[in-house]
Amino acid sequence: MARDVRGRAVARSRPLIQKVALAVAAVFVLIGVLGFVPGFTIHYGDLEFAGHHSEAKLIGLFQVSILHNLLHLLFGLVGLVLARRVAGARLFLAGGGAAYLGLWLYGFGIDRETAANFVPFNDADNWLHLFLGFGMLALGLLLNNEVGTGGRPDTPLDRP
């Protein structure tokens, strides 16, 4: 383990994938909390527990319900826990991205005026789910904690 001049252990910085996962998870927690704040949530008095009848909209765009806000909070808290390790951070980003692509397909395929829209979703939510899905999936699969620490550029690939 590396030590400084006084013999204390030097704190290592977190790999980039963990920092990104922490940031994404923190944003989800923040969004979950802001969903319960009048002013950030327009028509706060119309906030329902679940279902497409909830007319509350986060920043006037994204249709939300109590369930929707709780899911954002839970997803963010799980992300904060998973981001403590590199494998967990990768799972949170890539798995979360895949889940959000699934939510996009679900929101795209359902009739939004039926009980199937229980979370609820609107067009803005669907576009955000598509963006989040591809973004989180790309970050989870492409960010590598080993970037920049490999061998020399002139090391042949076919020899050790």
C-alpha cells in the first residue's frame, strides 16, 4: 500500500465508473425528493398514489405520482449502495440502462389511458426513459476502470 511522507496510507481516488454511478444515483435520489416538493412539481394537489389520473408534473413536463417518486428514490438509493464497488457500479449503470429501455418499450406500447399506465408515463417520460436507457447502458458497458493503465502502445497484441 502506498504511504505518504508521514507514513499514513494514501487515499486512492475512486475509478471513474464509480464516480459516474454515484452521480447518476444521486440525481435519481434528488429527482425522487423533488417530486414531493410543491413548486418543482406542478399541480402538486393532483398528486395521486399511482395511476394515469395523477395530473402532477415534475417541472411541468414529467407526469409523476407518489409511486413514481418512490421508485426514483429507491432506484437512487440502490445505486448509491451499488456504486461502492466497481462491479456494483457497472451493474447499476448497465442493468439500470437496460431496465429503462424496457420501461421505454412498456410506455411506448401501452394505452396511457388505461390501468396499465399505473406508474404513470407520458411522452416526456418515454423520451427521457429512452435517453436514460441508452446513456446508462453505454456508460455501464464502455467505462472501464482500467483505461489509461494498460501496457505501452507499442506492445504487440500477439505476445506477452
